[in-house]
Amino acid sequence: MLPIFLRRGATFGIALLALAALPAMAQTRLVETSLGTFEVPENPTRILTTHHANTQTLLDLGYVPIGRAAVDQRYTTSEQWEAIVDVPVVTLDGGELNYELIASLEPDLILEADLATTPERLERLQQIAPVAVFPLRGQNFRFARSPQFAEVLNAVDRYEALEADYAARLEQIAEDYGDIAAAHPVGILGVWSFDTPTIWTSDSGAGQIIAPAGAVFGATSEALPHEDGREVTISQEDLLATLSDVDIIFYNSFADGSFVNEELEQIFELDVFQRLPATQEGHVYPLGLLTVGSYAIAHNTLDHYVAALEAIASEEQ
């Protein structure tokens, strides 16, 4: 079957409806996603990912890729890294793909990312195996991204089990720590640039993890103008006014809780930060990766959230 590539306006400049070339005898099916319709194997087993965001979701659903994009170990949980450490890396410096290596791995499905792809790159991948493209941004990992992956992989039952377990954990945390959470409003601070700290509200990627688990966000940060759950950039001088009404400040960290950069440490040293009530109480804690794209990372976020509440509960006993 010849590849079908229909261009239309969408996420990656020229969006697409892509039906990949398939082996003549393979059983296939059409799957609708937010980026179009893709023809994929009925039950793919040799799956390759070209971006780590797709690797995360694949691992969530119980699959280990036969080839993967590069990623710094610190952006993964220990379980994720153990699963992929020996998997061949198919990305080169700058994000370009090693097409020869990809072809040699003989995938039966390639999972591509919209912001990384181009029509030329997509065509080259389709010459190797069927391709499905997923968006990198703007989709909730629970109710948009993961269900679409599950449909493509024919793994809906696995997704439903993941979601049920995750929803149950949110409910349990809210029940177990509801009183202490209600008494200690939180704010989330993200720092990638010393000059432009960011505030993550309850509808941000990280906020959507801890808010259903009972977190109450400070009124001042919640009132900041924002849309689509995006972080809000503020000035250093605004830190005091924005976070003075919270008892706990969470900050962006690697999955293991370590500092992501020197800029974050420099912000902590500022006088305006030192004057914050949460800082003076010693209630400043890591929250893991603020851009949450998988159940594994969301559970990691919840681990950090619970650890902070337990630390404060111990102080108050």
C-alpha cells in the first residue's frame, strides 16, 4: 500500500493526514488522533520512538521501545531509566534522526512528535514503517494523550487500568492529607532563567497533578492572568507579592528532587525570596518535573507532594 500524505494547516506548520506504508500481509486498522488518521498494525510489537515524550507514554502502557530518542537520565524515574538504558538511541546531536539505525531495527510502528517533524522527515520514516504522530504540547496526559496512544497501540484496557489506579491514588491522598493541605496553601515556582521566574497555577501541568490530590493554591498566584494552563512569567520583584500568601513553595526539580540549574539556587538567595513566609518556615520543597507527560512522572510528582506534607505534619506533632 502506498503512503498517503495529505497536507493541511495544523500544529507543525503543514499538518497532515498520514496513512503509512504497510507490509502487504500485515493486518492493519485506521486510528483517529488529534493530528489526523493513521493506518497502524493491529497489534504492534516492535515500536520505536523519536521523542522522549512518546517514550514515556509508551512505557506507561507497558511497552519498551526497540529504539528511542536521547534523554538525560535525570528527566526520568529510576524505573523508566532501567527500562530504556540499553535501548538504542536513534537521535543524533541537534535532534536529527539516524535513519539507517532506525531501518536496521525493523520497527513495525514509529511514534513521531509533531514539533520535531517535517514533511520530509515524515516521508523518510514512512518509507521504513507505519508512523503515527502525536502532539508534544497542549494535551492533558490523562484524558487526551494517553487514550490516543492506547488506541494506536490497541492497549485501551491497559490505559483504563492505569487511569483507575491513578484516580484512586489522588482520592486517597486527598483523604489522607486533606486537613493539612487545606491549612497550608501552596505555590509552584519554576525557574529556568534567573531574570524570569514563572508561576504555575492550579490548571498548569503540575497544578493538575496536585490540585486533585487536595492542594489549595494561593489566591494571589491563582489570580494572575493566564490561559490554557500555561505558566505565568513574573519579575523577581513580584516574588514577594505573589507568594506571600502561601505556606508551601514547590519548585521545579529533576525527578529525583535535585536542583535543575544554578539559576534556581540564585533565586533562592534573593532577599525577596528569603523574606517569604514559606521560606522562613523552611517550607520550600522540590516537586519534580513541572511539565507532566506520563503517569509515571505524575506519580513521581505526587511522591514529592506527599513527602512535603508529611514533613510539615511531623513538625506540627
